[in-house]
Amino acid sequence: MRIEKTSIVADIAEHLKSSPFAIVADFTGMQVKHFEELRVRLAAVGARCQVVKNSFLKRALSDLGLPHLGGALAGQTALVTGESDICASAKILKSFAAEFEKPAFKAGLLDNAALDAAQLQALADLPSQDILRATLLGLLLAPATRLARVLNEPGASLARILQAKAEKEGAA
């Protein structure tokens, strides 16, 4: 392989190695201005989108010992990698596809495991990481809140009874 091609494969491999996830999408028929808009939206969540040649991506996957994505590597391929959350990137791709009818999920990788298009779609449908954290925190705090209410109720009941008695004596 020529030195230029080796350099490109090494660059793709570096992106795959430094990212906990990768999403492969088909961008056939996308306009350049839409592709640039997609890159801007993905950059907002710490993700990067680049056009890759299928043979280079296959070579990079093979060099890193990652699962082969089989038939997903055909046609025009865009590779999305990021620093943190696959769900945020998948959500952006899903909403962008709803808006412009492109790109379509092909396959992906998450912690060195292969994902198909349906699994990526399911990840896109999950709530954001912040919402999931808030929900978990609410679930963890709910028993403590209920316990505090139960422990506080006898004192509150006594206070209500004394208040009612004081009002009754005051009216009489």
C-alpha cells in the first residue's frame, strides 16, 4: 500500500482507537451544505464526522482487531466518532435524517461490539444522559424523602391537633 494510503488508514485507526464508539452512516445523495450542517451539529456534542473510503475503514478495523461490519461497508460511507456519548450523536443523526431524509444508519461499534442499524436507532430513542442521571437520582432519593415524611408525620399531626384545640378554645 502506498504511503499516502497507509497514512489515511492510520488516521482512521487513530480516530477509532480514541473513541468509545463509531457510527457508520450512508450519506448518498446529501448536499454539501447539509453535510456541513451535520458536522456542525455533531461537533456541538463532541463528535466528528468524516467521509471514509470503505476499503480504508475495513483495513483500519482489521488492524485494530475490531469486528468487521460486513455488508454495511458499501456505498458512500461517513464515519462518526466522538469523545463521550453515542446516544447524543445517534440522536443528532436521527433528527437530521428526519429533517433532510439523509443520512441513514448502516452499522456501528460500541465498546468494540458491533451494532446494527436497529440497535443504533434504539440508542437514538433513549433519553439523554443528563435525563437518565436525573431519573436515577430521583429514584435513589425517593425512599429517603418518603422516610422523612413518615417520620415527620406524628409531630405534624400533633401540631395540627394542638392548633385545632387552640382555635376551638379561642372561639369559645
